[in-house]
Amino acid sequence: MTKPASNIPPVLRPENPPKRTLTELAERFGRGSRGSLEGVEVRGVTLATTDLHPGEVFVAIHGRNKHGAEFAQAAADAGAAAIVTDAEGADIAEPVGLPIVIVDDPRGVLGALAAWVFGTEPGADSGLPILFGTTGTDGKTSITHILDGILGQLGVVSGLSSSALRVVAGDAVMARLTTPEAYEMHALLAVMREHHVEAAALEVSVQAIMRHRVDAIVFDVTMFTNLSHDHMDDFSGMDEYLEAKLPLFRADRARRAVVSLDTPAGAEVVARAEVPVVTIATPAIAVDQDLAATAEWTVTVLEETLDGTGFTLTNNEDGRTLTSFVPVIGPHMAANAGAAIVMLLEAGYPWERIASALDRDGGIRAHLPGRAERIHGEGGPAVYVDFGHTPVGIQKTLEAMRRVTTGKLVVMMGADGDRDTTKRFAMGKAAADYGDVVIITDHNPRWEDPANVRRMLLEGARSVKPEQDAYEIVPPEQAIVDAVKLVGPGDAIMWFGPGHQDHRDVQGVRLFYSGRELARRALIDAGWPVGERNWNDPYAD
């Protein structure tokens, strides 16, 4: 499982983009040009020469280490029609001989440019799906997939974009970034329109808002889930982190919003939103019970099992009540399910239609890739993989696991390299607060020394657990085998880190890797039953 991966997901593109010319592009977006623009047709736009198709425009931005214009020759070799860049980039790219349109801020204009090229500019006649956008620290991916699941139960042709998948009318490809770059996002929306998608759920990361990835998109309903410790490598503190999310609730970005009051940040979002807002809270996980009591909708947890969570959603103004079940562990997942239902209501889907579909199917039918995802079968130890990478997210999942696990709970954990280092101690401590045994291993080191990542996690774990209950085991292929040796019927393993991912980044090399498949094989080799595989892996049997 260490061979270089060749499964870099493709960027989906529409088959019949609108007819655009380079002259029109320059008139609309440029402040200057070089070379002849006449007679050049524009069939698409991209930031990456590696997935550039003939006839597309290459947008060259100034990156962290290099200017994208340094790849102008690669763009020409791939068949680029032209280059869009700033004045510095134009000087670099001019010798290649492609026509150049000069703009002040290539990244800043990319969203509007892509929307124009792919014909996805907001408007009543755009033909775009109903758009749901979810942001917050935790819960974004889960709500996105729950929305998609319920839309399917309603008989709606749907689409989604999450940190796990891009889906159009049932056809899926793996995701690259949590939220695609603007050119990929608008291409995806154009593909959805071609496939007559009625509604689409999109996960919106804070980086997406800051880096213009959702520019030129107006969401019908946006959602704020919560705010907790994450991304402190990008922000000076929590106030700045919250500030970066607020643009998604401006009138030029959304039509309506649903806001969770489970964390105090929700009240700030409500106060500063420029669109109509409804509020929701789940008292079982709310930080401030008095604030939660002011919400218009309440999610009440009814039951927790290894198979999922029962809940009731209540409208506190008119008394409407809906009781259902989400097939994932934890009150936070009931909160995510309630939020998804309220988002659908705010988009105009009737209460009776939603309640009837959920009642007919015995609950929500949604697959949440890598979110407390079940690997085990009946009769043996419970084994789950989870993408959890924030202290609060890990804590909520383990609190739920602790309540439904009758025996020993083994927590296995890795963390991303080259990402927020300030949360690692708290992640390791959360694992030790709830797990009987903690195993620290590698996950996705990127360019960082994996021993450094493990050390920080282990420090947190050993602040709670003695050395004999907090192990360091590498590689992860061995760690999961050793973890399975520690458990039997009634016991459980929760593996945080890989979740849905099918690769690792190690020193700039993308390697095939799947925690789900590793856990499955470890169970089989130990003689334990496994569940049905709900994923595709490059090396699955």
C-alpha cells in the first residue's frame, strides 16, 4: 500500500459550454492585453496545467513559492487558448507566444470569470439547481451528505460537493479539496445543469470563502454549524476565524440562512447576517443552554445505538414535531440531521413531503463517507473509521461511542502534517479522556516529519493516560492490526484520521492508502466479520 497513486480525481466539465470569445473576455474582465485576441474561442478555464483541456484559458496566479505564469509553456503544450494573469505574470509568460489578458487580481476575478465562461452566473434564468451551502468547524460534510440522502428519498435529482465526493445525478468522483477551486466549482454547476439536477448541497470551507472559491455563487440556503478550535495556522484567534466565515451570510452570497446556536458564535452570525435567518439548537450538545433555549427549532435526542441516533425535531413556535433516525453515532449527528431538514424547509420543500418520506423509509437514508463509518459486521468487535481532525469533533464522537460501547474502547489516531499544530495536544487528550487504550500512528504527514506529529498527539494522550495505555505504533498498517488484537465482542475501535481518503501525501508523493480497507482486512485476518463495503478503493479485493 505504498505505491504512488495515479487516482488524482478529474475535474468534471460540461459537454456544451456557452460560446465565448477571448475578445469578449478581455472586454469584460481585462485592463490590458498582449498578442492577438481575434478569432480565439474560449471553451473553459483552469488554474492547473495538469488538467487543462485544449481551448481553455490558463489563469496564472502568484502562488506561495512561484508565479503560475512560470508554467505558461506547459499550458501552451496542453493546448491553452490564452493566459489570464497580472502584469508580472504577463512579463513572464509573454515569450511563450500565447495571447494574454491582463487583470489586477487573477484569483480575485476567477469566480466571476469562471461563472461567465461556464454560463453559471446567478440569475433567474440561469437554470442552476437550488443550492445549499454549509460552513462551520464541524458537521459540514455530514450535513452535505444528509441533505443529499434526504433529497434522494424525496425523489429529487441531486448533486453534492463535499470533502469526500463530487456527485452529479448519482455519478460520483473523489474530491480534491474540501471546496473546489472556483473554476472547478462553476464547471461542476454547469455539469449539474446539463444533468437536470434540481438541488445540490455544497460544503463550504473557510478557505473557500477567503480564497474566492465560491465567488459568483448565490446560495438559496446557507448553514452555520458551529465554531471550535481549528485552522489556527491561518488565523490569529477565534474572532478572526469567525470573521472569515461571515461573508457567506451576506445578501450577495445567500437568500436565506439556518444558524445553529449550539456554540456562542451562532448568536454573532445571527446578529450580523444580512439575510433572513432561522435558528436551531440541540440541547444535548449546546455550550450555552440559555442560548439554545431561544432557538426556533430544537433537536431532542431519543436514543443512541452503535447503528445510529434517534431524534425528534420540534418547531418551538407552532409545535410541529418530526421523529426520525440518522444512521450515524452521536447527538451531534442528530443535530446535523435536524439542520439538514430545516434547510430543506427553508428552500421550500414541504414539511409533509419530508416527514412522509422519512417515515416511509424508517429514517434518513444517507451514506456519510468516513464519518464514524462502520467497517465491522455482526457478532464481533465494532470498528469505525472517522475523518475527525478537531478536538471538539473527536470529543463529541467519543462521548457517543463511550455511551454505546459495553466493553473496551480503543482509540487510534493520526493527524495531518503541515497543518494547525496547536490542536494536536487537545486531540490526543480527547482520545485519552474517553478511550481505555490510545494508539498514536501516522496519517498524512505531507512534508512534515511524521515523528513530530506523533509526538504532539502522544503528549496530549499521556497527559491523561499512563505510558502502558497510550502507545505509539507505526506504520498505520501495523497499528490497526495491533488494535484489532486488543478487542473482542462488546469492544470497539474508533480510528481517527483517514476517514474516506484513498491516499496519503508523503514528501510530495501521493500514495494509495485506505483506512477503511486496512481496517476491513485486519478484521478478516483476525477472523471477525465485516460489513458490506460502501466504497471503491484502488486496491480492494
